[in-house]
Amino acid sequence: MTDETTFPKLVSLACHDLRTPLATVYGFARTIARAEGLEPKLAGYAEMIETASQQLAELVDELSLAARIEGDRYEPKLLPVSTGELAEAVAAKLGAERVDVSGAGASVETDTDAARSVAALVQCALRHGGLEQVAVIADGAELRVSPITPASAPVVLGEDLRDLGAAVAVLHLRRLGGSVALDGETLTIRFA
């Protein structure tokens, strides 16, 4: 094994080993939060633990995807999906009040993690741009996200590594043969 192949394998192993304790934390937090007769304050804490464990699981999944891509062990399972459906999935995940979707889009071949990657880019634009809402337009094989602020642009493009989700999303979408590019205040995500 070389250093180049060892690190991605170690990261993949760590991600695998983290999933079991995270599932345990999530499961028990969920059980406690739904228990009858629990003090509201304690129920709130259990819900916070449940939410945090879900967020940790998503981070582990993102890190695992990056390790598979970097270790040249990524094998996407391509399926037909509409870019309009991808945009709607992002709005469902992040909230329709935060993501304004328009356009019908077109069918593209991409893998099941594409919606998560697009959501990560949109979430990054919201978070690092200090925005309340962004627009996502499905136009053919492209999704256009705007506005992208000057401060958030390098983070959304994965050039300034301050957002794991965005960095992995750019790596993922490019590995699928797509592209992520900025034109003014518009991020264009193009599927192959």
C-alpha cells in the first residue's frame, strides 16, 4: 500500500466503524424523545441529540463518499432522474421557504447521491451567503442556483475548504462527469 491509497482506506474504515455507535445514539435518543411522561426539557434534549446524531451520520456519509472517490473505489449506480425532481428534493430537504424551485428540467443519468450533493451546495450558498432564500431553476440538464454572494462563492465551489458538504459535492458531481461553475451570481450545476 502507498500513502495515497492508505489514507482513503483508513478514512473509509473510520466511517464504517463510526456508523454503529451513531446508529445506537440516534436510536436511543429517538426512543427517549418519544417516551410518554418525560419532562419537556429532557424531551427537548433528547430531540437535540437525535438531530445531532443525524447530522453526524450525514457528515460520515460525505466523508465516506470523498474517501471512495479519492481512493478510486467509487462506483456510481446511475439512474434516470429529472433535474426538476432533484430541485424539488432539495426544497423538500431544506424547506420550500428557503428554496424557490422553478423549471421542469430534463431527464439525466446520475447516481442516488446526486440530490444530496445538490442540497449540500444549496445549503452552503444559504449558510455562507447569509441568505434567507435562493432560487433553483431546472433547465434541461442544468440546475442554476442564485444568488451566490462573493463571500460564499469560493466556499460553494470547494476552493475555500470551510464546508465539507460543498467540497464533497463538487468532487462528486465532477466525478460523475458533470460540472459546477459560477457565472456572476449564478452557480450552474451541469449533469453529464
